Amino acid sequence: MMRWAARAEHLAGLPRKVVFVAVGAFAKVMTTVLNSTHVHNPDTLIRLVRSRPSSVPLLTVSNHMSTLDDPLMWGFKGFPSMDAKLARWVLAAEDICFKNRILSYLFRLGKCIPVTRGGGIYQEHMSEALDVLNGGGWLHTFPEGKVNQEDVPVRRLKWGTASLIVRAPVTPIVLPIVHSGFEKVMPEKAFYGRRPPLPLCMKDIKIIIGEPIEFDLWSLRQTALTHSCEENLNNLGWPKTSPDGLDEAAQRWLLTSISDQIRTAMEKLRTFEFGRWQIHLAWEPASTITVENLTQFCSF
């Protein structure tokens, strides 16, 4: 899967820089110029991306509303979306983003890690995502596992994100993000049951950034140890025991507990913050595209 193309030293890093400048500029135009975007608590994300300790990994999680969530959600004003060094790594569906050599090369330059949906939490490229966290990097995941454009509660999360939290030597900072509006920019069934050929404009986008979630992994592991392995579990290469001495049932309990905490945090952002913010925004004048918006783009 062209892992060599994802290395920072590939051709002195020039192809990666070109990709991030181009994609970052596209995200800026779509998010801040051609659509109206409101961001709650952006400083928390910017601070963690720019200023967290170099040895501490960052793991952001969000709902998945469209195929353009990433990169558009990083295009808001003030965010360094064109800085390849600060940019996130992201788990990307192998069957969509890595269909051929050209796409594979471009997505690899864009710091994307291929994952096979349904391939289990111990599939080959999950170790690559773990390497990112081990190096103190920033990784983004869509733990719901697929696009969902309906305004419904956050679905049950896949265990892949929780497994990375458990396996990382240094517990990452976990930051939940919830957004809406990207499903209108790139609707799945807008034209004869298909996506539009180009993203749509003049839509209202909201991005809610929460506060970091703290996990007491030692306590969670101790609780997990009380769970026996009475069930006959055989699921995609699960080890009989983990390095922590957890059997299969205990591992499942641990991953479910962490996933539930993340889902609860995301759902609180979706229901409470969107409702409260909607009242606040009702008193503000609607954003419009002006010449000033266009001329100020280069300063974002």
C-alpha cells in the first residue's frame, strides 16, 4: 500500500507539502468562503495540535457525515490546514481511497492509512496507526465506520479506536468532535441517487469541538480482569490473552467500555451543544460571501 510514499523523507517531503497546500487551500475556500461555517471551541483543537508535549499523542474522533468531512473539517479560519508537518494522520477506507496506484499514492502523501472495513482491529495497517501514536503524532478516526447522513444519535462505535487507546504506550489525548452540514455540501444521493460531481455551496456548517476525555486505563483493566472467558469467542485473530493478561471476554469488555465513553461524549456534543448553539446563532446575522471574504482568504 505504498507506505514508502507516506514517509516524511520521501523526495525530501516536497510531494507531501504540495498535496497539503493544494488540499488545504481547497478546504479553506470551501469552508470559509463558499459556505458559512461556525466553530465552537476551536482554540482547544488548535492548542493541542500546535502546543501539546512532543511525546503525547493526540487522537481526535468525529462523526462521519460525508466523504469530504476530511479535509473540509480542518479548513476553518485560524487552523493550519496547509501545514503538512502539523497535519493529522487519518484512517481511510481501503475500498474507496486506495482503488488504484494513483489514488493510493496521493492519499499516502496526504497522510492516510488504509483500513479494510470489517477486517478486525488487529489487521495489518492498524499497527501503522499505532506507530503514529507511539511517535506522539496526531491521528483522526471516524469510529462509526461509515458515512451516515441522517440526523440521528451517534451509532455504536467500532472497536478499532478503542483498541488504539489501549495499545498505545502513552495514553493519547482523546478529543471528540461533532459536526453537521457536510452532508449538504456532499450529499450521497443528490443527483439521480449519486453524489454531485462537485461539492455544493452556500450551506451552513457547524463544528463542535469538545474537551479532552480522560481514561483511567489502569482501573478499567482491573475491572476487565474480573470478566471471565466463558463464551466461545473467535473473532478475526483475537489473541487468547493480551499483554495485560486479559482474556477475550475481558478485552471485549474493555474496548466496549472505552467506546461507550467516547460515544457518550460525542452524543452530548450533538444534542446539547447543537441545541444551545442554535438559539445563540438565531440572534446573529447570516454570513454572506463578500469581496472582503475573498481578499482575506490568504490571511487565514
